[in-house]
Amino acid sequence: MKKALLPVFTFAKIDIRRLFRDKLAIFFTFVFPLLFLFVFGGIFGRNNSSVSFNVAFLNRSDSQFAKQFEQMGQKDKVLKIDSRVKTLDEAQEKMSRGELDATIILPADFGQVGAKGYPTGQAQVLYNKSNEQGGQTLASILNSIFEGINAKFVPVEKPFTVTAKSTAKQGLTQFDYVFAGLLGFSLLGAGIFGPTSVFPKLKERGVLRRYHTTTLKVWQYFLGNVISNTFVGLMSIATMFVVGLTVFGLNMRGNYLVLGLWCRWGQLCCLV
């Protein structure tokens, strides 16, 4: 049995070395799928799930409350304040070029203590018509912040309230669905540089004809080629999974062993 399997593993090693010496095969088997992974991962990855706004912050008030509010805005992850903008003209110029989503303006009387004994004021969110949705969303966020501040100064009893509860189950993201398509693309790439490209070249060179003069069996050569393609294909898939899990936070569902078997079956179908 060992003598029968020795040619199988010998041809498997030869095929693996052949692929790693072929720069074009390495590119389409490993590099090309990773390029697509980084492109679509950058679009649908987890880092894009958080909402943020590029804004200019113009504080025209000298009140202590306005200064504290400005400091709070600089620490907020939602607001990315461009500290280089000092005037309204500069802010409008950057908004017209799409560099800023909106401008937050605190008027001179913002935060001044009124007759009722607590600070008052009205902040203004300035945005272009082309980014109306973003401006209104930012205004809604600021309004929610002010409602929390208002509740500290003027407590109001609310007859109706709402509560939210998590299911404690992480759902699939857009990237998880995109990754499945990229995985199929990687299997196709592995199939292109498998037997479908090797056998015709060997036949043109007369290598297959010479094999008939040896004691090599057809099943031995075929099995060796299957083993080599399985090894290379699983390496390509493993590389994609490592990048997907570590860089883009891929949410893997199911068993890796079953996935490996299905990927191998898919690769064989691509070869056929």
C-alpha cells in the first residue's frame, strides 16, 4: 500500500511546488481575493458601523456652560471637529467642497444664566442643501443631548416611556454576507489554476504520453493532483479567514470542519 501511495504524495509535492513557482497563479490564488477582501471590507466592515460627522464648531459665547459644552463635543466620538476652522466663511467654503458635513454655532448669549436661575440658549446647526439628511440627523443628536441636560435643570414627569432590551445575539453584518461571495470567488480562482490549466499544458508537451510508458497509474496521478489542489485551496481560504476575523471582525457561524469539506466540494465542482 505504501508503494502505491508513494507516487501520489510525490506528484502532490511536485504540483504544490509548481504553483508556488508560478507568480501568476500565486497572484490569482492568494493576492487577488485578498485585494477584493480589503476593498469590500473597507466598505462593509465593522469600522463603518459607527456614525460620525465632520463638523466645524464656532463658539461665540464666553459663558462657562458654552466652554464646557465645547469641551464635551471635542471628546465625543460622534463629532469630528475641525479645529482649523475659525470663521463662518471658512466653514461654508469647506461645506461647499464636501469636507464638512455641518457647522455647529453657539451664539453669544448661549449658556447665559436667565431669570429662572439656570443657563439657556439655542445652538444652530448649519448645513448645505446637498447634505440635508446629515444635517437633520446631527440636529436630532444634539437635541437628544440637550434633552438630557434640560432634565437636570427642569425635571419633568413623563407619562409614557420606552425601554430597549438586547437579545444578546449578534446578527450578521453586511460584510459577513459579502465574505461568502468572496469565498466563492476564491474557490473559482483556485480552480482556474488547477488541473484545467495544468493538464492541457502537459498534454502539449507530451508529458502525459510519457507517463503511459511508466508504471504510474491514472488514479495515482489524479489523486496526487487532487491532494495538491486541496492543500493550496485550503491555504487560500485560511488566509482569507485570518484577515476577515482579525481585521474586519468576521462573524463565523457553524463548524470549520464542515466548511472545509464544503469548500473542497465546491472547488471540485469548479474543476469539473
